[in-house]
Amino acid sequence: MNNPAANNEKIVKYLLGSLPEAETESFDEMSITDGEFAVALSAAEKDLIDAYVQGELTGATLNDFRSNFLASPFRRGKLDFAEALEAHAKRHQPALSETAGEELLAERPTEKKRPGWFAGKGFFTTPRLAWQWGFAVAAIAFLVAGSWLWSENMRLRQQISQSQGHPEAPGTRESELQKELEQQREAIAKTEMELTRLREERERLAAELKQQAPESQVAAGERSAPNQQPSPRGVNIASFILTPQMRGLQQVPVISIPVDTDRVSLQLELEPDDFRDYRVVLIDQITNRNIWSSSKIKATASDRKTLKVNLPASLLGPNAYVLRVTGVSTGNESEIVGDYRFRVVK
Amino acid sequence: MGDFSAQKVGQKKDRTLTPHSFQGLLGWLDQGTNSDGQQYLEMRRRLVDYFDRKNLTNFEELADETLNRVARRLEDEGTIESETPAKYCYVVARFILMEHLRETQKERVMVESITKHQPTQSVSEHQAVQEMEIKEKMLNCLENCTLQLDPVNHRIITQYYVGQERVKIENRRELAASLGITMNAVSIRACRLRDKLEVCVRQCLGR
């Protein structure tokens, strides 16, 4: 599932009951076994209902929504809620722009309104206006590309005729290429020499370090590079900073844990929220099993709220993991506030 | 929801869950951690949605039956060998779905003969008035539920769902910028808040 737009389209089809049976079964399974997919499904369902409430659905999507999606009283309840939420949001939004104000005053049409943020997200509705603009832009792009190709063609023709008029040209070109090749060989030789020098320098420094203070080696690094710090008792700690996981596809940070590390310290940057206490669970992404959990911990607040989590390095093999952070309110209610995915290499 | 007491299994099921077996289920779903029942609630929510997407009217009963069967199996055998708890719940849910569809098939002929003789109901004026009253009540409930939110969350829920087209996108962008978080983060937060509010409104309406 690498293409988000195609994924969204399939999710919508699944929600509307118009996905082929084989795929439906696979989506059924993921809706229960894959937490990330379950969240995406829930968000897509809300977006779909909102699009209907705002009259943004058209054609087959609208038909499927009415005939299949609204067949369930539970989902009709969700629609009622979406309508109430929209009315509530409008009621509490006095400082809207002129356009928005006009929209609020307008009656809710059933089908004729142009699509809204779904179109922006590349979901399932395609506004006519967008198509028109799209065609206009495409036509201009074709014109520009066409004229560029034509001028390029003319230039190349000119070059050919010039080279045909100068029989010595191929020889000149050959000698130029020879020269370039020589220069590149020289550059490669220089780089190799520099590399050898750096290797020797590194080995020399490593040997010195080993002789002077074997217990005080500290490797500094940036975000996903480990900052390995030995404690006075000789415990090696590798520390990393992780940022919150966003919706959509995002590259999973890879953390490299040195072999002799005893503990891994992870600093989780939190989005602003009102929780004072948190719980963190470490989940093995392959087996989806919880392999570690924290007690209640408090965030440290400097310019950004962070949570510090210390794990035994032995827990983390070369694998993919999620640190799931749950906020705990004063009334002891819990809410998942973020997932921090990462991959470990050793 | 939110009540973690052992629930009575569906009418045709012979065994009710004991508090002990329910605790066993909670522990198994948590996989050695303590989520305060959050894993159970999440699994139940997923199962409810699964059965609802199959257009079954008794989706909640079937979701509970799934979890109850898992709990009984746990109690009987002490452990369940499965890739993940979620995977096993899915397998049981699928089995219950098939079982239910088979039963429904048997009863269909009888139900059809009954419904055939029932007069078709038209939407009367009385029903329309009733619907309006419910909507008004829902809006009042929503007002009360949003009042329980803290100011930031209240602002998110009121600003996130306002406007159409560019106005809506612009509202969301402004909201994210003013909170110092990304658009993705604000959408996840709005989504969770909406789920909470929906539950609150349903409770307020007594559903």
C-alpha cells in the first residue's frame, strides 16, 4: 500500500461496500489486526460522512453512500452526529471570513455543492471546476513543452549541419573527452589517497583513546545517531530523540545501537496537550505484542514537552518497534496521544 | 461503554462471563502491560465497526459475543496460541459472522412471510416532527458535551469542522499554526475528540 491516494480511494470503496470480495476480506482483517489501518479507516469514515453532509458526494459514490453506507442505523447515527457537529461548529464560529459566512447562510444542498477538503486530499470526489482548471493548465504545459521541443529540435539540426560542415570536429571532441577522463582519474586517485590518510588517522586516534581512557568514550551524534554515554559504573547508554508519528506515509527513523550498549534512552517529543502524566508501551511491530511498558511518567517541559524513556538495550533487537504514548488525565482517564515508530539496527 | 464489568453473553449462549475470566481477557489483550482496559475498548470498537460494516443490526451483541468466546477459551485452556490477540479476535469474529449468516439464512423464509403482510410504513408528519425533536436534543447534548472540554479542545472541535472548500482548509491550517502543531497532528486530535464527543452525545441521548 504505497500510494496514499490509491489507498484512500480503496478505503472509501471499502466503506461504501463496493470493493471486490477478496480485497474486502483483507481490509476486514486489517481493520481489526492493524492499529494504524484502524485509525486511517476511522478518519476516512468521518471525512466521507462530512463530505455527504456538505453535499460534496456525486455519482456512484453518492449512490453507494445512500444505498449501502446509510443502510446501517449505527452509521445513520454517525451521520446525525456529523450534522449536529456541523451545526454546532457554525454556531460557535462568529469570526468567519466573508466567503465562509456566505456558506453558513446558504441552505444545505444535497448534491450540487463543489467538493471541499477531500478534493484537496485527493480523495474520491472530483470537482468540475478543478477538471476545467486542470485541462487549462495541461494545455498550457503542452504548448510550452511543444515550443521547447521544437526549438531544441531546430538547435540540434543546426549542430548536425555544423558538424557535417567541419570534418575535423569528431577528432576535437575525442581529445576533449580524453582530457576529461584524465582529470577524473586524477580526482579519483586524490580521493583514494585522502581516504587512506583518514583511515590511518582514525586508527591512530582509536589506539590513542584505548590507551588513555577506555572507559570514557563518548560518541556524539545528531537526532537518530546514538549519543552513547558511559555512566560512572561503566553502563553504556545510547540516547536518541524521536518525533511524533504523523498520519500518512513518513520515513521511519532508524536507530543504530552499538553492540556494547546496556541501556537505550529515548526522548519523545510531544505535541502540545494537557496531560500531566503519561504511560509508554513498547510494541514489537512484527508480532504486534507489547514487550515493555512504563509506569506513570511525567513530561519534562523546556521549549518543547518531552518524555524520557529508558529501556534495557537487550529488549531491542534488529526489528521495527512502536512506542505508544498514552496521556493520563487527573481523573485517571487515558487517551493515546501518539505513536513513535522506529527501526533498530545493530 | 467504559464499564468494565463482566457482561452477559447473548441470550442463546449458555455461559456468562465471570469477573475472573473477564480479567483474564483484559490481561491477555494487554499482553503483560496494564492499559486500564483501553486495549479491550479499542478491540471492542473495532469489532463493533466490523460487524456493522456487514450491515448486521445486532453488531454490538456479536462484538461482545466474540470477546466472550475468546475469554471463555482463555479460561478453559489457560492460554491461546496465536500470532497476536487481535489476529485471534479476528478469526473468532469471522467464525461468528459465518455462524450468524447461516442462522439468518434459516430464519429468512419465516421473517419474509411475516413482513410480507405488514403494511408499508410511510414517513408521517408525526415522524418528521419527532426527528426534528431528536435532532434538537442531539444538538443540546452536543453543546453540553463540548462544554466539558478544555478551552483548547473546544477550539479544535469548533474550528476544525467549519467551512467548505478552501475556507475549511484555511481554518485547519490556521488552527494547526496557532497550536504549533502540524495539520496531520491536528486532524488526528480532532478525530479523537470527535469520537469522544460522539460517545458523550450517545450517552446523553440514552442510546
